[in-house]
Amino acid sequence: MFEHVDAYPGDPILTLNENFQKDPRQEKINLSIGIYFDDDGRLPVMKAVREAEAAMLADLGPKPYLPMAGFAPYRDAVQALVFGDDCATRTEGRIATVQTLGGSGALKIGADFLKRYFPQAQVWVSDPTWENHRFIFERAGFTVNTYPYYDDATGGLKFDAMLSAIDALAPRSIVVLHACCHNPTGVDLNDAQWEQLIAVLQKRELLPFVDMAYQGFGSNLDEDAFAVRELARRNAPMLVANSFSKNFSLYGERCGGLSVLCESAEQAQRVVGQLTSAVRSNYSNPPTHGAKIVTKVLTTPALNQMWRDELAAMCRRIADMRVAIHDRLSRHIGGEALSRYVKQRGMFTYTGLDAGQVDRLREAHGVYILRSGRMCVAGLNARNVGPVADAISKVLV
Ligand code: PMP
């Protein structure tokens, strides 16, 4: 019956991560997967999360199904964090938000919704982008194209080429944008560039789908949401996928949200209904535990502040590691190419290493990064940054 089923070649990132686990070398270093580790190389349990969870355990109750759209206080807390407390569209009830299975679930529910109501549209993603963008939108039935983004030569952004490609798209094309901490390159638009891009999106009547998986890891929670909030301020229709996997270190709890900015409260009600219908036909309703943790932290002032402080410290640690690897590498190599380590933002840096160099880094030195050259700088720490920089300098010669 299943003779015709192909072998799954595996996801390149997750497979590499599994290979790392199997590698018997003591000194191996994993900078492949997008996970934040602390300075001891451990996956942190945030203090605010621990406290919220302890309070929940002390008050265990029954576990009914959540509503299909998710836990209502969670949905409200998502909106406040993504759009800002004082956002006018929010108080006017024009944002349709559902709880989702992480950022991936938000993209999937959004893609299914869009395929139903914009069946002719095509999707445009940055070149390069997180691989799963393509998989999710193709699986939902879309043709996925790319717009120029990363400039190999400078380690920066091809902003003019990006803008003119987007300026030539058909109305109602869906443009997937990374709000901050672009995965895989670490290259973001500045505020002035966002303003220009948003003007083009509006002029061309394009539909932005903003993916915000790293809010709080670029500058801070508010600045990282600049694009989303500016789109909202200008009343641009959009979808936003947000994730608490990274900024709450709650990867396995699958906490995310999908929000759609609508023209009226009545329209938002209809959109929530259709998002709910997409949830129903995918998995009926989302899980409870993680959503309760996030809600408790976000809606309890003391826990909220504790979480913000902890997240800010994580963000600072990444910035410190960027400086550390930059400085250590500059002992071996010079030139402008190194500035990418400090200019790029968030968890990832495109090192500029080619696939052969990446293979040598892994085989000879036990340092795992992606074959595209993407390094997760959030996996660096005071102990491994020296050996990593030394290994990179060796594969470069
Ligand atoms: N979008 C981007 C750009 C990501 O990097 C990730 C996580 N790697 C996601 C979405 C999905 O996040 P989640 O794990 O919450 O599904």
C-alpha cells in the first residue's frame, strides 16, 4: 500500500542538529539550530516562566478544550505585545487574533486563510529566507517567488533591488517580511527603509505577511515591532505571525499568534471566524499549558517586568558575543568582511563561509553551522567563542 512513499530526506537544520547529538567528540560546538543558549551553554528556563508555572501547578484544575481560536486572555496579550498597548486599531477591535502552534502554526493558518480568500495571489519571500516559509506556502497551494534581499558582497541589504522588485508586483501579491532579526542573514531594514517599503506596499496594494519570531532579540520589544506598528499606524492591511518560542524560551510548548489587521471591527469578526475555521480543519484547538504561562507572565506586572529584564539580558549577551567573535577573529583576519558580525542583528549571522568551508569546520573542528554559512551567534559563550573563531580562521586559509 505504501510502496510509492518516498523517503523523507529530513529538514537540513533539524538533521544537522541530530547529527550533532550523535557526534562523540567532547569539544563539539552546536551553532546550527536557532536556539538561545545561556553563557553555560544551557537552554534557559526564564525565572518569570518558572514562577508562573509554579503558581499554575499549585492551582491545578480540569483541562477542558480551549476554544478553537485559543485562550481569550492570551489572544489579548498577544495583541498588546505585538501592536503596543495604546494601538488605535486594537482599541477599535480591528485586529483579528488567534492562538497558534508557535510561529510555524501562525504561518500555516495564515497561508490556508489566504489561499481561500486570495486564490490567485502569489507569495514573495526574501532571498534567502527561513526554508520553512517556502514549504508552508507551497503546501498551502501557493507559487512562491523570491525578491532580492541579502548582498553577498557586503554582508548587508540590497535595499534598492528589493524595493524595485516589490514595486513591480501585481496588486494583492503576498509579501513575506521578517519584522526583525532576519533568519538566516541577521540583516534588517532600518526604520527609514521600512517607511519607504511600506509606502510601496500601500501604493501597490500588496499584502504584507510579517513574520516576527524574534521580538526582543534585535534591540528591544518595541523597536523590534517597528514595522508592524508602522503598518498599523498607516492602516495597511497585513497579517502578523508572532512566536514565543525564543523570547520566552518555550520552544516545545508551541506558543504563537496570528493577527490580521482589518478595516473594521465587523470585518475583524468575520476574519477571526475564518481563521478559526482554518484551525478547526487543521487541529481543532490549540494546547493550554504554554498559553497559560505566557498569559500569566504578560498580564502580571511583576512577572512581566521580570521577563522583560531577562529578555533584555539575553539580547545583550548576544550583542556581547558578536563583539567577542569579531574581536577574536580580527586577530587572524582583517578587512570590512568582519564588520558583519557586529552589524547583523539577532540570533544569526551569515558568516560568508562556503559549503566546503562549513564542512571542514564541522569535520576538522567539531563546529556545526549551516551549509549556507549561517551561524547561530546565540550559541556562542565565553568558553567556546575563542575556539570557534580560531577554527573559522583555519578554514579560511
Ligand atoms: N519564522 C522564523 C523566521 C523562524 O526563524 C522561526 C523559528 N525558527 C519560526 C518562524 C517558527 O517559530 P516556531 O518555532 O515558534 O514555530
